[in-house]
Amino acid sequence: MAGGGTGGHVLPLIAVAEELKRRGREVMFVGTRKGIESRLVPLKGFPIEYMEIGGLKGVGWQRALRSLWRLPLSALQVRNWMRSIRPCAVFSMGGYVAGPTVLAALTARIPVVAMEPNAVPGVTNLRLGRFVHKTLLALPEAARYFPAEKTEVTGLPVREEFFGIPAPVKSATLRLLITGGSGGSRRLNQAARESWPLFRASNFPISILHQTGRADFEETRAAFLESGIDGEVLAFIENMPAAYASADLVVSRSGAGAVGELAAAGKPSILVPFPYAADQHQLRNAQAFERAGAARLILDAEMNGERLFQAVTEAAPQKEQMGAAARALSRPGATKRVADILEELIDTGT
């Protein structure tokens, strides 16, 4: 399993790994100690091998040069590791961790199945896509970048808990979930603080559950307690499926993992793409959801309390239709289909 750095890369890998483990397969991960995989993978009980590598895009020329210098060394490190482990196949989610791993696998003639989780591919999948056994897509928008005969739209593997989330019980109070990911989003936190007086002044019936990340937690929680708005502010939400289950509307970034979970849960959303994501993939993801009628898109530079208040109050009457549109974008069998493809590859040896 190759991929790391963010939950959007790691959580789908874990979903597939758990499915393969249930089928009696042995699964191992490759990642970095700085990425979220260093915490999540061991918690799930899977072994992980670490490498030193960084990104190439949106990191500045000095860091990019260091990553380029490390690439062949990391690929050699992984290939030496593969010689001792002798894996039957590699499943790659793309990203900087996947680059040297896929290179090592290809040079060792180990078959690779790659997944592109976003509407526009990252550099690893784009450059190496034609050399892998098969490329799996989370969104059909990415199909034009890859050879049709080696491509399949499977959807993004998402934890089964999200697919089992029932429609929320109807209430006069709108239950709003705000999350900028595990690290939080300063922009969303600031916009939320600016919106609270507007919700209070308008008497709009709302209850807010807000994940801030650790950096802004104390300041945001203190301001929320003074706002008079019903709800709770947390640094980190441990049980995100439960948070989704209790929400009528979600305000979120639009990374691959986030939009995959929104689709699986059938949740309407207001998406605020992270503006520095490589190749603007978060913007492309949000645009795809907006075109489908599943989300409202607000650019990061335009996000403030007034825009948030306006978007929430406008989306509230349409939340059922938006939720149905989000659900239509999901592919409930994605995890099992990816596991099937990997098992077929392992069993046939091709």
C-alpha cells in the first residue's frame, strides 16, 4: 500500500487493506514518519516501512530539489525492501510517497494498480499511469488523462460506516458540521467566528459542530461559548461517521477523502477548496460536486462570515435534493471492487 501525507490518501488505502485482510491477505504499507499514515496505519495494526521523501508541487524550489534528489535514493531503498518482502502487487494512491514506491515496483517487475482519487490527476499518476497494470478512478472526470483500455471508474474506497448513515431526522433546527480536516482550517475557523453574530441576529435556528484543529481550538471555543449559538467546538472529532450522521449540512475542504465521504454519506455540502493544493485538485473536485448539484462552491479567498451565512441559509431549503445528488456520486462497492482487482492480479500473476 503506497500513499501518504493526508487522510485523502491514507484512509482509502486502509479501507482496502482491511478488506484484503478479511480475505486472508497480508498487507504492508509504505509511508513517511511526517505523514498522517505514521499514526493511522499502526493504529489499525498494519506494518509500515518508512522512507524520506517530500512533495514536488507547491513546496518551493528548494524543497522540490531536495525531493528530486531523494527520489532515486528512496526508490532504491524501497526496492531493497521489496526484495526481502517479495510483494505480489503494489496498490498506489499517488502522491509523493507513491512515486519512489511505484518506480521501485516497476523496475522490479512487480505489478502496480494505481488509483487517482481526484478529478485531476497528481504528478505521480499522470507520469506513471501508462506503465501500471491498471488505473482506477474515483471520479469520471479524470478518465481523459489515462489510456481507456487500462482504466476503470470504481469510485473511492470509503469506510463502510459512511454508507450506512441514515437520513437525519427532520428538525426545525439546522445541524451544521464544519470541518477543515484533521489539522483544521484557519480560513474556515475565521469565517465561522464571523458568521455567529449573523446567525444570532437573524434568529436562524442552527446548531453547530465545529472541528477546528489544535492550533485555533482554544480561541475558537472561547468565542463560541460567548456567541450564544447552540453546539460544540472540538479540536478533533474522533468519530467522523457519527458527526456526519448528526449533520444536515457540511462545510468542508474538498480533498479526495472529504468528497468521497460526503458522497458515501449522501450529505449536502458547502465546499471551500484549499487554494494551494497541487494542480488545484480540490477546486476540480468541488466543481464536479457543484455541477452535480451536490454542493455549493466558495473560493477560499472569498470565504468570510457573510458568505458562509448566506450559503448556509440558501442551501438549507435544498438540503434534501443536494444530499440525494451527493449520494448519486457514490459507489458503495468501491472497496470490494478494488480488492477484487488486486486479488485477480495476485492470483493470475499478471
